[in-house]
Amino acid sequence: MATEKGGTIRTNYDLRNQNGGAVWLPPNPSAGLNNIARPTPYSADSVQKYPVGTIGFLGEKKFAYCYAGAAILGNSRLLVDSNHIPSASGLTDTDGFEGYVYEAAAAGATTVVIEDGTDRVKDYYQDGEFTIFNADGVRSCVIRIAASDVATSVNNVTLYLDEGLPWAIVEHDWCDAYRSPYSNVTQPASTHFEAFIGRAHCAVTSGYWFWAQIAGRTWLAQYGDSSNPGYTADYRDVFAWFDGTVKVGATAGALQRVGYALGTSIATTGDTYCMMQLG
């Protein structure tokens, strides 16, 4: 049984293990994208086959379905979410929205219109997150965005939410709309301000869709032999360097933790074969 909901489709499906592989669709997938075929992380798709953010498994390895915002080399370096936060200085609302709700909506409503000042294509916010604050700013909640419409008059954008609003909202209530971390994935620009989300197992053309591994056993590009996890006694955590390579760290410090080293090492012989834990 399936019902349409603002360009999304509510559907029940059986999860099947296909030769050790399985797909978990997000709630309310877009119509035509309710595909549960086995994930194929070693090739990219020129046509979208799954909703952005779909989770796939091959054995214990976990993948997320992503959109490549630029060419990806597939060189074992970690990839980043290239969406700027909506409040980024000089880039306000470039890759998301922070501002006012355009019109009132009742408690339980699954449709919200925001005063987005930028033209957006259909499903620009798919798999993103909508944060709404109540009038006194004390309460807030975060609800996944299943789909979004193209911009209408004065660039207002309609969001379709997975769940109903917990309270009624009125025009000019404050809100945020974040894009999915998997909607604009690129190689790092080495800015020191990026979040690493996984790695690709193939080269990906800009504008294609692909499966990025976000958890499980993998090998990652190394920063340098003497910086490999396991090179020094007791240092086994794996951290991301700003260029997408990985290195060891005694403590988290200023670096993003990726996972931990696998296998037994000896002094001055570390490795970047690791258990990745980014999702």
C-alpha cells in the first residue's frame, strides 16, 4: 500500500538480504525512488536510484547514498559535507536557510513554508533537518525533511516533514532548514572547517550519485608513516587531517575522530587499516 504525500510516497516494504547486502530506505522516500536493490559502492549512478541519505549494508560495512557536488577521485581520502551552515558569515543561507516561517501551520501539520530568499530546485532539502523554535525560544524540535518543492513567489519554499509539528506555529516563528550531509559531497578543500563523512570506493563524476562508506572495516590514505595509528604504543585512535588523510592522535584534541586501528602493530610499524565509525 502506498500513498502520495507532497512528492513523497509512504510505503511498506520487506527488507531482503541479497548476497550479504541490504538497503534501508529513509521514511517517506520520493516517488519513484523506493528502490531496495542491493547497493553497488564500486560504481556511480548518472541517474538517481535512491533517496539521498539512504543507508546500505554489505556485510557489516555501512554506506550512505550521496550526491557528488564536484568530481571525486576515489583515492581513499575522506570526503566532506560541502554544505555551509545557514548562518555562515558571508555565506548566509547559501546552502540552507535560517530565518522565518512564511505562514502559520497547525500542530500535527507535515507541511511548512519557509521564507527562503533563494531559488531552490525540487527536493533541494531532501533528507535535511528542519528545526523550529517556539515563540519564546525556549523549546525547539528537529524533524527530518522528506522532500521540498521548487521555490514559489518571493522564493518561498515548501518543506514536507516526516512527522507532524509538536505545536502550532505562526508566521515569523524562527526556524532553520539544513541540507542533508550527503547532498553535496566533495573532496576536502583543506579549509580546516569541514566535516568528514566517509570515503568513496570509485571515482565519481560531478553531478552523479554514489555510495560513500561511513562505517566498517576499510583502508584510508595515510598522512605519513610515523603518524600511522599503532606506530606508537597505545595510540590506536584514527583522526582525520584537513586534506582527507588520516593520522594518529593521543587525544581528540582539535581533530575529528574517524575510528580505531585494526590488527596488532609493533613499534614504528603502524597502519591505516581501521574500523571507520562516521555513521
